[in-house]
Amino acid sequence: MESAAIALEGLRKVFRVPERSHGLRGAVRALVAPRTHEVVAVDDVSFTIAPGERIAFIGPNGAGKSTTLKVLAGILHPTAGRVRVLGLDPARQRTALGFRIGAIFGQRSQLWYHLPAADSFDLLARIYEIEPSTHRARLAELVAAFDIAAVMEQPVRQLSLGERMRCELVASLLHRPDILFLDEPTIGLDVVAKARIRDLVRERATRDGCTVLLTSHDTGDMEGVCERVLVIHRGRLVVDEPLDELRRVIRSKRITVVSRAPDVEVDLPGVRRLPAAPHRVALRVDVARIPVDRVVAALIASGEVLDLCVEDPPMEEIIQAIYAGAPSHEEGPPCGAPAS
């Protein structure tokens, strides 16, 4: 177990949440004798990750992904269980561990918002006690790889989201971490920027021998970066499989079309209509039977398309499909529709 990059045995994390109080009497009681109840965020999770593996850690919102990552990074203390990251106990050896890991947590930036990214890189070099000559060489290598030379001297607040995310990744890789934690690294990015970030993460992790643990709701992130998938649901680990198993399960795409006409006729093999509304056509495409680009081309050729959206099935449906061992046929909301 100690030779593993990450090893969990029976991880459990419980939060105590204050109960909601009503009225003056409730407010006084909450102040004098507050009542709380337990919320189990992670429940008896165990897995091992070998050095150099690139792992997708997926699940619906509230499943326990970010909580697990924060425990592994030493930000949160586990309620129970044994946690080892690079042979260290994150909760007790957080400082030592901090020198050996890199992390990006959603929209939280490690760059100074009003300063150029170059200044943040210099500050991080001092924090990580990197020798100046080593820092210059490493920074030059990363700047070239991530193509950020043109934006290094601009204040971070002036950067596009894609440019900022590339700078965030450079900041996380400056000290050559053994493990990189990525929590929704492509959220909010356009399709081109997402693809570029995925390529860069995969290439740098492979070149540096870095272990990657990535959470995302975007199956493209998983397929573009990772080689193994861990699925967590309601705080419990439900699947630990190679990525090929996820590819076998996710055999469908959804296409939603906003059209000029109330309806658009589509008669292609492997394409099935989903419940929709006038001027909105929703389709399920079985990619094992027909390529998505052929369906898109047929829709555009109709001359009725005003807007078009292609997306993966919702994470809940993916988990259901993994449980069942075959694609699920339950329907969810089309693009742009609120989830229930």
C-alpha cells in the first residue's frame, strides 16, 4: 500500500450541519443550544492508484468527489478510515505533502487576480523553494508547452477563461508535482479550449510521470485524459473500471435542434426522437450504429436549423447504465432544459 501514489481504506467523512430554526424562540435555541444533524459525504470508500496513473473520478453533484479530493489534499480531515498520499498522512503532514502535489479546484484561482501571471509564478517558485535557475528553465519549458508567452505580463483579470486555465495549470506544474488533483478543470470553457486543456494535461502528465486524479461532468475530459474510471454515487464507490468499460456504456449522444419549422423530419438508423416541443427537436443517437456528424449533416441539410447542441447523457444516466451494464433508455431534459 505504501508504494501506491494514493491509497484509501474505508474513508468516511461526516459533516455536522445546524438544523434550521424558525422564529424568535428557534433563533434563541440555536444560539444557546444549537441542534445539528449528520450529513455523510463519503462513506467507506477504498481504492488504490499507482504512480503515473490518470484516473477519472466521476459522479453526480453531491456524490462526494470534491470532498474526497480535499481529504486527499489535506484540506479536510477524514472522520474515519486510513488515507495515504505518496506515503504521507495528508491530515497530519499537509506541509510536506503540499510540496509534492499540484491542485486546481474548480473556479478557485491560485493566481493573483490584479497582477500578471508571471508575478504569481515567481511567488510560487519562492513558496516551493525552487532554485532560480531551475525555476527559469522549468517556467520556460511550461510557457512554451502551454503557449502563454503572449499573456504572461497581462493582469490575470484581463485573461480569457481558457488563457487563465492554462496559466493555472502552469502554476500547478511549476514544482514538478508527483500528483495533480484537477476538480472540473474545463468548466465554462468552449469546445476548442477544452480539447486543448485535455491534450496539455495528458501530454505533461505522461512526460513528467505525474499521477492525475480528475473530477468532471464532461465525459470528453475523461476520454481525453484518463485511462481508468472511478464512479462515486451517494458517497460510495460503485465502479472501478478501465476507461474502455465507460466507452462501452456511453454509446449514445443527444442532439437538440431549434428549428424554423415546428418540426424537422429525421429518418436515420440509430436515431430516436425524445420528448420535445414545437420548434425544438431532441434526438438520441446510437453512435455504434451511426456517426454523429452524419446526423448533424442531415439536420443542417434540411435548411430548418437555427441552433444545434450535441451533448453526452447526464451523469445520473451514465451511472444507471454502468449499474445495468448496458446503455439506459431513461430520458432526461434536452439541451437548455432545467433538470428535475
